[in-house]
Amino acid sequence: MEPSRDDFVIALRSAFLKKGTQQRFSLLSLIFFSIVFLILGSFNFKIINYVKAGIKEVVYRSSFIVSVPENLLKDSYLRIQNHKKLYKENEKIKSELEILKAKDLLNEFIISENQRLKNIVDDHLFKSDTIIAKVLSDKSSPYLRSIVINKGSKHKVNLGMVVIDGEYLVGKIVEVNYSSSRVLLLSDLNSKIPVIVEPNTVISILSGTGKDYGVIQYSKKYEDIKNESVIYTSGAGSLFKAGIPIGRMNINNLSDEKKVDFFSDFSQLKFVKVVSFKKSENK
């Protein structure tokens, strides 16, 4: 039994050795063929060029065919990742939308409640039709700051009407002509309007300085006025509708002056809106 087993092992080993010899021969043949092919290619033979072109075409086609499954897998992976990303973003947007809807409902309730309370205290105002006016000129001096607009009595402009730049208060009508009017700006030295400082709900008076800012005066709660607080009209005295934004506090610790930076740049006014507010007759 043992001699037959040894003969089998010897035969198997011989077969592997023969196979290895064949592989080495094939490799040497391929190297030799490549060297000859490169040498012949340098002489620019047509047959060699045709063979090179054919080999390149086969290589390109083979590369494309081989790369198809890889590209398909890659594209599928990227699509799956994009789908997951879009799904997460969609879920996030849906969550934010629900929050915004809840806030809108709360805001609607607050607005309706505010209107009801204003009707109770006979202080509910509604806005008239908006008149768009162009700024014709301005009158500036160390004490007087006003602008002239191209709308007057023939356009239904009246004394005391509110002048707004976007949503921000800039002044009121103090002189009306047939086709023009003069607007006294908040920065004028003679301008004094009742305001409210938020947060902390501080009632005060905003006075003009003749410069590009105003100051808070006549307040009993100066210590509650903080830097970056927002200034709105208070509606006191029925001069202006309550809640029109004006500016923001800019308090310098080195000075006791309660400076207010206006939201609008009065030197850059081109067009303004003229409106009036009247009490609603509906209770």
C-alpha cells in the first residue's frame, strides 16, 4: 500500500512542476511578444497600427463592459444615500412646519384677542388706504430735519398723517399744500412722540436731537431700559397707532444719554408711505 501511495504523490508533484514550467514559458513568450510588438510599432507599419487600434478598441470595450456593474452599484449606492438624506430632510421640514403652524394658530389667537380687548377699551384702529409718495427734497439744518413729498391735499393727504418707510415710522405730516406736503422727521429737534420700550414695557417719550438719532426722555424707569431694546409707538395720545417699530437702543456706558438708532436711514429716503389710523366703528 505504501509504494502505491508514494507513486501517486510523485506523479502529482510532477504534474505541478510541468504546469509551473508551462506558466513560466507562457510569461516569457508574452514578454518577448510585447517587446517585438513595441519595436515594430516604432517603424509605423500599417499592419501593426491596425493591430494596435484593434487591441485598444478591445481594451476600451472590455473596460466599459467590466465597469458597468461597478458603476451600477456605485450609482445605486449614491441614490440610496440621497434618498435617505432627502427622507431625513423631509421629516425635519415636516416637524418644523408643524411647529410653525402651531405658532401661526397662537398668533392668530393673540391678534384676535388683542382686537377684542381694543374694541372693549374703544382703542381699536384701522389703517386707511396707503398713499405712496416720492421724496422731492429735504430741509436739513442743525435743528430742522424734514422732507418734502409729492403728494398733497388733492391726493387726500391731511395734517397728522403717519409717514412710514417700509414698516418703520419716520415722521408725520405737518404741512399740506395742494400737490405737496412737508414731513417732520423723528430726528427733528421739535419731534416728541410717546413710545414704549420692549422688553420690560417702559413707557417714555422719544425726542429728536437734530442729528441722525433720537433719545429717550421723561421716563420713570430708566434702569429698566436695556441696550438693544426695541422702540415702538405706544399709541398714547392717539397721535400714532401703537406698535409701529422705530429703532433700537444704543446705550453707551460712558454717557447717561439713552440713544436710539432709527431703523430707517432718513438721508436715503426715496419713497415713503402715508397712512392714517382711525377708530373702528365695529364693536
